[in-house]
Amino acid sequence: MATAPADPPFEFFALRVLRTDRVSPGFARVTLGGDLTRFASGGRAQRFKLFLPRPGQDTPLVPREAGTDWWPAWQRLAPEERAVMRTYTVRDHRPDAGELDIDFVLHDIAGPASGWARDARPGDPLTILGPNRADNGGVDFRPPPDTDWVLVTGDATALPAVAGILAWLPPGTRATVWIEADHAADLQELPTEADAEITWLFRDRLPHAIRRAALLAAVRDSAFPPGTPYAWLAGEAGAVRDLRRHLVNERAVDRRRITHTGYWRRGASEEDLLAEAVATEATA
């Protein structure tokens, strides 16, 4: 007897904006509502796909019925008609209220997502592709059981994920955290029960010549706690790569104990990165 295929661990959720809040000069928080009954965030660094409608569309065009084949189905849609797709991280999920918060970095030169967030109004539609079970592939913060302390670094784009990690860490967990943001006014309260040492680096307070390498320099100049670490690094791809090399080559951290994610790449838009992914897949 044939076995019925398992339900995919993710699905499309049609949502609408409930409210917006300018939490700081560099961030807008958009609270979404809709049928979130099956949405199940993993609770820390939970990634999902965000789909925005094109101008003139009432709702984003996405392959809702494609299931696990959504990616090739999305590629087959006409580029000028399919929804604008971006990757974001859950800032907060309140299941009892049926609400989901997303924090958007408001870039000086607004891209499609930050521009949408800047102008979002209650009732505006969007769609997300998110998890329907808590243990899912969109959660990449997974410290091994023998971890003595955790190292977390991120720039502004990783701040929602860092906030989720800190909120999730068990009481007393030793954590060393570096966060890079554009402005001192972007500092946020990051509630945690962990024994966390959090260092903020504000680019507007740094000499221009050292801004790109400030995060690496801060980590390089620091004294690490004793014991076996687990490292989670996210942000600009080049900076993440340099941090990982430092940890492996200069700190002798086992590369298997490092999770590293380039959320963006200097000089490239997400369309560029998507085009590269499509080209790579086509030639594989």
C-alpha cells in the first residue's frame, strides 16, 4: 500500500497589516494578522519568505497550491507578475492574539521591502511562506548539547534574529553578543534570561575608515570565556565570512560549531542573489 506523502513543514499564509510602529530611526515594526492558527515559530532566528504584491495587484501572486514544489513553481511565474520575495525573521509571534511582528531596516535607499514597510497601512495585504511546526528548517540557531557558552554577532539586518535568540536562551546561559547598528538611536531593549554580555557598535560613532571591519575588530580584540563555544554569525556576507575565518583560524573554534548566514551582500540586491541561485540551480 502506498504511503501518503507527509504534509510539508511550511505553507502560505495570507495576511494583512494590523498596525505599524517606527521603533527607531532605522527600524519600522509591522504587525500582521490573519489566519495564523497553523503558524508555528521555532522561537529563535525563525526565517520565512515574505511576498509583496506588485503595483496594481490586490494580493501577491504566489504558487499557493504547489506545496514543496513552490520554488520551481514560483520561478515559472512571469517575473513582472509574481510577488516580490524577500527573506525575513520573526521579531515576535503572539499566538493567542493572532499577531506576528516583523522589523524592517529602513535603508537610506529604500528597496522594495523597506519601501513597502515605510508606507504600510492597516489593511495592506501580503503573504508569507512560514512553518507549521516549531522544529523546522527555518531555524538555524542550534547549539550542541555540550555548549558551554554562545557567541552571537549580527548587523542591523540580523537584529530581529538576535532578539529572538536572546529571548529563547535558557536562564543562566552564558552569551557574548555583538550587534552593529547604523545609529545610536537604534539601540533596543533585548529581554533575556541568559547571562548575556551585549555590546553595541554604532557606525555613526566610528571613524569612516574602520566601519566595515569594526565588528571583526571588536571580536578579535575580546577575551573569550573558558569552555566550548557555539557561534552564530549573521549579517553582510563578507563580514560574516571574515568573522568565521577568524574563529576557525585564530581562535581554533571547530567549524562544525559555527552557524553563519549572509543576509545580504554589499553591492548586490536580493534580485541579484536570487538570479545567481536560479542560474546555479539551472547548471547543477
